[in-house]
Amino acid sequence: MTSTLDNELGARREQGKQPLVALSQLALDHMEQGVCVYDADNRIVLVNQRYLTLFDMSAEIVRVGTSYRKVLAHSASRGNFPENELDALYSTRIAQIAAGKPFRTEQRLASGLVMALELKPLPGGGWMTICDDVSRLARLEAELHVQTERSQHALANMSHGLIMYDADSRVVVCNERFLRLYNLDPEIVKPGAAHSTAIEHWLSRGNLPGMSGDEFHGSRLEDVRARKAKTLLVMRYDGRMVQAVSRFLPDGGWVTVHEDVTERLQYEETLRQQNFMLDAALENMAHGLAFYDSDMRLRVCNTTYRTIYRLSQEETRPGTHLAELIERSMANGAFASEYTPQQILEAARVRIANRDCSPMRRSMSNDTVISVRYCALAEGGFVATYEDVTEHERAVEELSEQYRRFDAALNNMSQGLCMLDSSLRVIVCNRRYIEMYGLSPDIVKPGVSMREIMEHSCELGIHPNTTGAKLYADYVERLREGEHTLHRHLSDGRIIKLNHKRMEHGGWVVTYEDVTERHKAQARVAHMARHDSLTDLPNRTLFREKMGEGLNQVAIAGGAMAVLCFDLDNFKTVNDRLGHAAGDRLLRWVAARLKENVGEHDTVARLGGDEFAVLQRGPQPQSAEKLARRLVEIIGHPPPLESQSIHVGVSVGIAIAPDHGLDADELMKCADLALYQAKAKGRGAYQLFEPEMEEEARSRHALEHDLRGALEAREFHLVFQPQVRLDSSELTGFEALLRWKHPSRGFVSPAEFIPIAEETGLIVPIGEWVLRSACATAVSWPDVTVAVNLSPVQFRARGLVAMVTSALAEAGLPPQRLELEVTETALLDDSEATIEILHQLRALGVRVSLDDFGVGYSSLSYLRKFPFDRIKIDRSFVGTLGDSPESVAIVRTIASLGSVLGVETTAEGVETEEQLDFVRECGCTAVQGYYFGKPCPAAEVGHAIETLSAVRRVA
């Protein structure tokens, strides 16, 4: 009887448990999986949102490129497992992964969730993790395990408490389990004991019937009289719950079976809670879920499924056939298919029969896309999941568009590009890379190794004098150095620049750029940096390098080397008369003549302007002097330019190594000193360096040093030479002339110190002192002018006009009493700028005269550009009037020209009455010279004025 009761109870429990287990198993088996893929360096290459959601991890941290250790560290920080277990877990997992075999494991999160992890190695290196939330399945399995274990334990070990009464309500029998169950005394509850005695003793032990003892005793007697089976739930003395089931015997007695049901009650409560949670989970899933039996009839579905297909709860009653669900969904406007419900049903039946779980796409009327999967169950029936993949589809489309754009950008780059993995195999390359090397697209494609590409390119003859193996070995060695740039010189003359950059997850990005033209341009720039752009001769930089090499050879091997410095004579005249283009042609002609006349191993250079130099090996100084004589002769007879004959020459300075030194600077200094001496000899000559020249240079330097302090030491003073009008013998003014009396040198000739002052720029402050002193002196004179010479250097310095204005204002001298004398040299340097300054001076009211007229080459052009007040004829013509017919012609011509232009002409250097008569006859309007008076100090000017006035009265 007990066995029958037990079987019935067990059957009822199993019957209530089976649907729950099936539903739990169904939900847990078909939950969405999380996926994370790692590369060979254990860094993420792919991760889905479900993976992040399952482990409650941040997409900002767990993303492509994140290392596995960092993922575990982040998971531990989220509480998924204790952080102190990080190192051990990481080491264990890495060892399992390294074994190269798939394995499964489970991880219980701090939240209580249980994750099933399946880790699989990938063929190309790396591995992937697939995660399932098996929490509900684990709990239900655990509960099922507990239930089974308890059932087995109960069946094998537990005997129910049992007590039997006869028709007189006396104990017939009770088992040991009954006595232990309620802690009863076997001496009291024993066969023959009255029911009331047993009840009283049972109550005395602290057992509670849920009512008073009398009520409990009366209730039990009423049950006996009614002979109605009764089940009671009572509380034992220790709080445990016991179920008592009474059944009546034919003889009028009854038997009561007592079972401790405390755990069962607790389990049922827990199960009720779990059922509630499971229902909540199913109803809140993002996916639609439906379970069908083997007849394709619905057994259960969730709200998401109903929402997707616009079905009501009434329309989705258990037992509804799939065909009817499809028809109702179409009728409700959820989706419109080109197929009939029968065709859709047949397609589902075929997939289930073939166990095809691949997704099908359903386009819904609300513009969403649903992915439907039919998964057949082993025990019959199938599970259908419905996933809204609209965003996923859009993301895939966007990704495809990105790939299309990437492909377009990649294949329209001007540079070649190749991405290599860590094994130096091609991931991707563009069309430009293949075209650049003329490679075969059938060979160069993803997966091919760089070694194969190099062997292919060597077979094509692209890389001269090497093999693919050697090229690859060198390439690998270079990559070990890290990111770098190298240049490939191809057999067709092209130069390809390869730039290597590491990729974050391993491998390389290599760009290929054809830099052939750039290298040619750089070579041209390098050549231009060391060569003269006009003549293509070596410039000063390269010349000094060659000189250094030559001097080293002389010092080591002996022999001699000459340095020849060339400077063209009257080159500025060519530029000014014929223009710079003509001057450039002349320089190129000179360069060509120099190159023609030197030896094969000699060096010709243009140092700048009209300066050239030659390095010459051979017996010296004979070879250098021979070359210098020949070049002076050749360059002295240049061809016509612009259909006009030109008059230029060349001066040459020569220094010899080792005679004059083995230092480049010292040797150049010697050659420059010799050149200076050659020019001093009258130009068109050559000069070999002599030691005395250094002494002359030192003397000149000492004079320059003294000159720098002369102004401050007040060693300068002015003297004044009278200027007289010829037709009336009237004194018109004085020319202020500078004199320098040195404390130890005595009087220093202006011809000696003025050139030095101009070369050093000292002429600017000295000239200002002369102008200010002359104006201050002349202000006390009667109405006559004072003439002051201006140096060409003063025109190049800023502020000449302002300085003249200041000097006049400071002295209080009327501008018309100041005459400024300008030489043709000032106009040669920068005629346009000088003419502009002269116009500004003329605007002040100052008179302007052209000094030393006739010795230059462009006098007439200057007379056309600026209306001078006076032309002064150089003393060299006046001094040779009796001996030179040419001088007579020049003076007559200048005087006639002045008359035509309405410009006064003053003859300088008139010392005799014969000269005076002659210049008067030629038509000169004024004279200046010793005939009327020598230059006198300022203190004697008054006496000179009186003397000249007396002469005029007598005349």
C-alpha cells in the first residue's frame, strides 16, 4: 500500500516537472550567443554586442585590438570573477588555447548567471570564444538533480511514518520512522494505546496541529466516523512540516502515513518563483520565440513573437497550426509575401525535415527585416526564433559601402600600397602597386608571400644583379630594424621609395612611390648648390673643396698647384650699356674660353659676379703664367655683343702651392693680393704673388686702422679752391677739398686714403663731416657757392637727402649756394636709384654737377637722364692739351655739348695762361686750377676773395 502511494506521488511530481524542464531546456538551448574572435597575438579582431551584454562589459574597452588579458581584467573589474584569480585564470586559458584543441568550460558570474564558454582554435591562427547564457538551464538542471537525488534517496532509504488504528481507535502498529519523526516515546505510543493517549503524547512533544488539542482530537474522530480520507499538514516540534494522509480500512480501522514534506514545500515555492522569472524572461526577450510540436501546432510563444506578426493572445492559443498563424498574420497586415501560406508552410516543413537552421529573411510591412530560424528538436517538434535584423542589415550595407569606397580609394591612389600580415603575406594591395612593378595580378593577390612576389619580380628582370632569395633575406633583415624607408633602383632607371609602417595588430603597411623625378630634381638641386647657374662652372663652395683635395695631394705626393684668380675689367660698363642679358652672354663666353684653355684635370670656377678662378696642376709657375698670358690675350678681344664692339679685359692674380703655402685661405689671400696688384698695374695684366705684397697689404691695413680714428681725433680739415667764370673773371665759388694730417705720417694724399675710406664705408661719416663743415664755413662768405664732392658709397647709404637737408638747415646756408659734385662711378652702380636721389636734391634747390666728365663710357646717357647744372672736364684732358690732339677734340666736344644743352662747363686743372686761353677758345664757361689759386684753408678764403676781386677789376 505504501509503495502504491509512493508511485502515485512520484508520478504526479514527474508530470508537473516535465513541461517545465522542456520549456527551460528550450529557452536555454536557443538563447542568442556571444562571440569574440582573437588573432594569434591574443588581440580581438571581432566581437558582437551579445558578448558585451552577457558579461556587462564596455564597448570602449572591449573592442578590436584589445588584448585577451585586458578583456579578462575588465571582466574581473565588472565583478564577473574575483580579481585575485586573474593571473591564474589567464595562464590556464592561454595554456589550453596553446594546446590547439577546442574545449568547453563554464563560468559562474558574481551576478549568479552561468556562462557556457566554447573556445575553438582558428585555422589561420587565433581563436574564438562562443558564449551562451545557461543560467536558467543550470538552475533547472540543478533543481532537477536535487529532485532526482531526493526521490532516489527517499525511495532507497526513507520509510514513511505509519500508524494504524483499529475500529476501537486503538493503536494497532506504528513504525520506527513514525516515532522518530515526532520524537515519541515507544513506551506510550504502542499497540493498544488509545487514540486520545497518542494525541495527547504527540501534542506534549511540541508538535502543532494548527488548532487546540481538543479540537484536533474531535476533528480526527469526526473523520473516522465519516470514514472520509483526509490529508493533514502539521508542524513538527522543530518547525518542520509533515503531511499525514489517512485512509480507512474495511474493518473500521484506519491507517495514517506521515511524510516529512518540509523540503518539498520549500522546493515548490522556489519552483514557483523560478517559473515566474522564466515567464518574465521569455516575455522580455528581444527575439520572438515559438515552440511547435511535431504536428506543427503551437505549444507556447512569447509576446515579442505576437508583436512581430501582429497576433493577439487569442489568435495564438496553444494548438493553433502554423498554417493558420501565417494566414492570420498576413490578414493582419504584418507582412505581404509573394508566396501563399501553403508555400511558406511547405518551405518550413522542408527546412525542419532537413534540419536546416539557416536564417530566412522576412520583409515586414513596417520596413523591418526579420530573420527566421526553424530548429528541429530531437524529441520531435521544432523551435522557431524571430530576430529583428533591420539595424544589422543596414550596418552590413554600410560596411559594404565602406568596403566599396575603400576599394575605390585604394585603387585610385597615386602611390602603390601593400598590407602584409606578420608572416609577410599580402592582406591587400592596390592596382597601382601591381602596375608600378609590372607584376601579374594572378600571382600578386591576398595570401601570396612577399618572397614569392620578389621571386616573380626578379624573373621579370625588375631588380638588376640580385635574386629573389637574396632580395627577400635583405628585406627581412631590414624589417627587424623596425619602421624604415628604403629605395629600390629598378632596371629601367626608375627609383621606387618604400615606406614601412607597423600595424597595430601586427604586420606592415608598405607604400610605394615613384620618386625618380624627385631624385633627379634633388640631384639637380645638389648640382646647383655646388655649381654656378649661369655658366654651370663649379661655384665657390665646390672650388674650395677641390682646392682642399688638391692641397692634400700636394702635401702628400709633392708637385705644385697654382691658384689663378680672374677679374673682368670694365664689366659693369657692358652691363650698363648693353643690359644684363648681354653681360650674362659675356660671362658665359669667358667661362667657355677658360674651360677650353685649361687641362683635363684642372678646375675652373665662377666665384661670383665677374670673378673666376682656376686650379692648375703642373710645373709652376711656368704653366700658370703661360695660361694667364693666353687668357689675357683671348679675353681682351671678345666678340661683339648686340652688334656693338665691347672693350673688356681680364686681370689675373696667381699664387702657387706649396711655395706660397698649403692653407686654402692663405693661398686665396695671396692670389687676391696678386690680383689687386695686377689691377693697380693698369688692368689687362697678370701678376704672380710676391711676399712684398703682404707688406703692402699690412701697410694698407695700418692706414685703414689710422683712418678709422682720424675723424674722432679731428685730424681732417678742409681747403677751398676758387672757381672762376671765364667771360667775366668773376669768382663764382669754391670747391671744398678734404685733407688729412696724421700726427706721425704727416699729410696723407687723398688719392691714398679716399679709396680705402670708400671700400670700408668710412666715407659715409667722413663725407657727412665734409658737407656740414663746408656749409658752416660758406655761410659767412659773400654770395658765392661751395662745391662738395659726393662719393658713390654715399648714394648707396640711406638718408643722403635728409643729411643734406639737415646740414643746410643747421648752417643756415641757402640751398642754391650749395653745389654737389657727382662722378660717373656713382651713376654706374645703380643709375636709376642715383638719378632719383639727384632729383630729390634738385628739389631742395641744390645745384648738381657731373665731375670728371669724359673718363667714363656712358656720359651722354647720363646727360639725357638728368639735367646737370654743370659739367666738369677732367684735369687729365686739360693737362695734355699741348701734346694730345685727342684731348683737344674731347675738350672742344664737351664744351660744345654744354653750350647746346645750356649747361655750364668747367675745365679743371688749368695752371697756365696758355691752357686758360685754350679752354676759353673751346667755349668752356668756367675754370678751376692753380692759375687762379691753390686750395687754401678756411681762414684764408677771405684774402683769396679780395685778391680775385682785385684781379677782376684790373681785367
